[in-house]
Amino acid sequence: MAADGDHAAFERLYRGHVGRIHALARRMVGDDVAEDLTQEVFIRAWSKLGSFRGDARFGTWLHRLAVNLLLTRRETLRKREAKAVTADGVLDRLVAPRQRSPGAAVDLEAALARLPDGARRIFVLYDVEGYGHEEIAGLVGISVGTSKSQLHRARMLMRGHLNG
Amino acid sequence: MMNGSHARWTDQLSDYLDGGFAEADRDALEAHLAECGTCRDVLHDLRALVESAHRLGDVPPARDLWPGIAAAIGAPAPAARPRSVIELPTAARARARRGLFLTVPQLAAASVVLAVISAAATVWVGPGVATTSAVGEKGGTVAATTDAGAVFPAVDLAGPPPELAQELRLLEQTLAAERARLEPNTVRILEKNLGVIERAIDESRRALAIEPGNVFLREHLDRTYREKLDYLREAAGIADWTG
């Protein structure tokens, strides 16, 4: 129905999937631009609904569309990276002491936000979203070996952040 | 400090964890793991990290993005959203930044939880304390009658913990000032829940008058004040959102 231009049906799809797409955006590009990019994903999805053939689940199609859009936001990512450098001291304080447990979701999100962009994207796509290295390599435009080494780097950095 | 050989193994732990190792390499790495506590620790941490990452859940945005999307795709402008869905931007963002949404049924459910808190205090103290005697607001002393006819000793009502007192007072003032702008149904639910919290505080204080050294009761009272603070913050968030 949404594909036929039914706005109400599309709103239902939005409400059903916005949490997952926003989480993906937040983890891949940061909290500061996540809402704007989430909005952009759904606007893009609306314009491309005609290309959704229904042979995959809508959620899968939307997720792939979101990943592609987020990965192409190079300018946004670069801006965020510059910000992250200046905000480093603040982040250090935010995630400082308290009890540290690799299992604590809030700590995990904070540690994730501190990763460099490249490592963070690979970590999110592989460990959070469940993509394989071959898929990631194709999406990001890197080799499988680079994807693996970036993943290991991300995990070790996360471990360092979480263990303080 | 890791030597070169050691680092070589460490660098392969992710691949090993993900099952991407050839059998011969796996045997060699496992032999190294058997004798290297450092690598075992790293592997343990990485495994825990990966499992935690798998469990990360959805994160709704802190505000409803639909109006902006609707405008961009030419959907009819959304009607003013009913207050039956209440987004709590300020308190929720400050807390976990994971997007907290309360619906009216959830607010109602909160009252059930709070009622359980209240009931827990009552059960702990015993049926004789289940009284509705009012507690004075300005401290001083107060006596409360139980249903068995006994009289509580006079209580010095100290009020909330000092570190919470000022914020509690400010939030109460804010909410009182914003009350007129909230929908009657929202006000009714907020007041009902705050009433439950107040009763829990009231009962804990009276129970403490009997057993001033009871650690459970002291902690319960402190927790309940903090529940009240959290609830008032959320309520102020509702007022902020609806403004």
C-alpha cells in the first residue's frame, strides 16, 4: 500500500522501523546527525519505494538503503570526525571511571562513539548488524583483509576504552 | 610489553573468534592460548564484547521525525498528536539518550509499580502500620494511629535527603506552574502516581519512626525520594514537550 502512495501505510512502516534505522545511524555517524540522517533515509525510501519489489523483507531493503546512504555521507562523517578530535577530552570524562563492564550497553555505546570512523563502521556492520566481511568489503569499497583488520582494531580499541 | 611473536597471536584473535581460521593455524593458536594468560584474557574480553554488541537494541529518536518526513513526501500535515503518546525529551535524553517514550498506559503501569513499592513498605512494617494518617509537611513531630489502636511515637520529619531537596522543590514549582497547560488526563495520571509515591514516602517515614535504625527502611525511603525525583523530572519533561 505504501508503494502505491499510501502515506498512512508508509507512516506505519516508519513507526515500525525507525528505532532500528536511528540506532544504525547513531552508531555509524554519531548522535549529533543521526536524527537528520534517519529522516533522510525515510524520505529516500519513499522516493524509491517503486524499486522495492517485495522479494525481500521491507526491513532488509530499508536497512540496506540506510547503510548505503550513511556510507555515502562522507562530508558529514568528516565533520563529525573533526568534532570528535576536539571533543576528545569531554568524551574521556564522560566515559571515565565508574564500574566498567564490557556487557554494559551504555558503556558500550560510549566506547563505540569514540572509535575512529573507519573502525566504527566496520564494527557496527559486522558485530552489531551481522554483515559478513565480503558484504562489508563490497559496501564500503575495501578489501576483505582490510575489513578484518579494521574489525580487530575496532575491537581492541573498544576493549581498551571499556577496561580503562 | 608484548614481544613480536606474542603480538602476532593477539592480532589473530578476532579472526579466531569469528571462526575464520584454518585448522592448522587454529591448533597452533590454541596451543599458544593454553600457555598464555594474556591472550586468554584478551580473547575472553573480545568474546564478551562481541556478545554485548550482538545484544545492542533499537534506539528510537528522542523526537518524532514523522512530521518532517511527512512534509518532505507531501503527506497531509499530521494533526496535532494526541497527548496519549508522550515523548520526554529532556529527562530521557539526559538519562540514557536511548529515547524514552511513555504512553498513557505506561504511565498508568508506572503507578502499579509504585503501588507495589508502597505495598512492599506496608508489608515490611506489618498490617498494623497500614494507616492513612497524614504526615505533616513541615517537619516537626507527628503521631499516627494504627488500625490496632496503638500510637506511633512522635517523629522528627527530616524531609528529603539534602542533596535532593532543592531540585525536588524546583521541579514541584515548575510542575505547579505548568499544570494548566497539560491535558486533564495527563494531570490526573501524574497526580495519581505522585500520590502513590507520597504515600510510600509517608509510610516509610512513619515506619522509620518505629525503627529508626532499620537499614532497609532507610534505603527504601531514600530510593522512594529518588523515584519521586525521577518522576518529577519526567513530568517536567512532559510540560516542556507540550509547551
